[in-house]
Amino acid sequence: MKVEKLEKFFAPEELGRLLQNFVSHLGASSMVWDERGELRFADFMTPFCEAIYSRVPEKCEADRKLRFEKAKKRSKPFLHTCFAGKLNFVIPLKFYSGKEEFFIGVAGG
């Protein structure tokens, strides 16, 4: 699998807004990370996550990196329960061209 820039295939803001349409009625946040694991779009952070992140940001970042690495290895969306007990949805963003597979980032919330 090759790693490609997210922008080569999607605008992060456009992808994030599309994701919002699916999860906004659930009160869930929408986030998009690029191929390097950098946050490129976020509509908001849930109050629960804000409270946890303000106390232990290093645990939240370690958990986020774990989800990112899992997404690189999987080809289908999955659910992940973080260390604080919050259920997260994770969508690996991959692009297939013929027999080549490109990892371009992660969406979720």
C-alpha cells in the first residue's frame, strides 16, 4: 500500500461536511485526518471529549494514534472504544487504482 496526499483525491473540508450530513443528527462530531495523521477538519469536540482531553491530552493523543494505525491496516470502517469509554467510528480513507492501493487518511468522530 502506498501513501498519497489526501488533497490529491478529496478536499478535507468537503469530505468533512459530507460526513457531517450523516452524523450531525446523532450529536456526533466529524473529523478528517490526512495521510500524516494531522487533523484537517473538525466541526466540534463533544463536551465529554473536551473534559477528558483537558485532563489527559497525552492519553487522547496516544489513543488517536492507535486508531490511525488500525485504520491503515483495515479496509472497512470500524468502531473503536477509546480508553475513556467513548465509542468512535473510524473510516479508513483509501483509494484504489487498478491493483494499487493508496492510503490517504482517516475520517470519523
